[in-house]
Amino acid sequence: MQANGGGVSVESGTTMKVTDESLAQAACVVRDGGLVVIPTDTVYGVACDPRNKAAIDRIYRLKRRPRYKALQVLLASTDQLDELGLDLPSPLNRLSAAFLPGAFSPIAVARPDCTLETLADTADGRPGTQGIRIPNSALCLAILKATGPLAASSANRSGDESAQTVQEAVDAFGSEVDLYLDGGPTQGHVSSTVVKADPYARDGIEILREGVIAQNVIRKALHLNGGGLGA
């Protein structure tokens, strides 16, 4: 694939430092259904337009990732939820205000107008769901502001070590990715805490994965200033 942003063509597999020019190129690649590798606050990720099914399929094939493993959607801010047709139910909206940007992954719920092709399937007719993240990295947030929301997964073949440098991602994928953005070494894999709303569970939430933010910290945040139980 050749991308063209700002009048400059880029060959597949090109690596660029993060600059205004490369951000424009990345936005063009994403808009055209291509794949980009970006630095996040943890590891490098391979990413695409979350509304483009063909691009999402490319990520699964590239990584050899099982289809039952959903992709996260990275956002620059929770303001982008509405444009995607997603809602954060109470009390996840309260927790998101406390812990985002950061290692917190709330499970958003799709509205009927949701445009995402990354939604987790539900067999019982309930609305689809989507795990989201707002990375705690000024560099990654600048990329997301340029490209818009991105469906993403770590930049490695499934089962291999996650890439912490752009070269490790290039070694894994080569020219199968359209553009690599080099933001220097990342800090390494840090698990985010994944939480969904459940009105029947304690405090109105279910913690699906306890990561950097401990369960007791999550629950304490719900009760600050008289909150809790869906407040």
C-alpha cells in the first residue's frame, strides 16, 4: 500500500519519527484502511480504523490472533465515545473520570447507532460491548488526536513478546504494516484493570481483570464524596 498525506507518498513498511508530517501520514493510512504501528504508554500496538472490517481482519491475520479475543479501542478522550455510538454506564463514567488517562479499561456499551466493527458478540440479544482505553502518554494521545479512535492490539504475533521498540515491531511484521511511528522505547507491558458495569454485583461493577489499579482502589473511588452503587 502507498499512503499519501500532505502530498508525500510512503511505501509500506516505512518507519518515521513522530512529527506533524508523520501524524498526517498516519491519519491518511488509517482513513484509507491501512495498518499503523504506534507507541502507547505500555508497548507498541498495531492499529487501524475501528469502523473498517477489512482492516480489522488484517490485524487478526497479521497477528494470527484468535477471533474470540476482542481488540481494544484507543481514544484521545471520553468525548470520542459519543461519535462511535458508545456509552459508559454508571458507575463506569465515575471511575473513568478518576482513572483516565491511565491503566483503566472500562467496558462501554454500544447504542443502536454504534459504527464499530470491533464489538464483542452477545448471544442473548443484549447490546454489544467494547473495551476502551485512553493511554497515559502525551505522545500516544497526540497520535490519537491526529488519527481518531483506533482499534489496537500489541504489535507482535500472538504468543510472542510484545514489542517495546519500533524495531521489534518491524522485525515482527515487516512490510505487512503500512507505517510505523517511532516514539522511542516504551515502558513495557503493564496490565490495565478491566471493569464492567453490573447492577447485580457489589458496588454495581464486576472487575474482569485486576491490573495496575488494585480492586480496593477501584471500589474506594466509587464511595468518595458519597458515591457508589451506580452513582
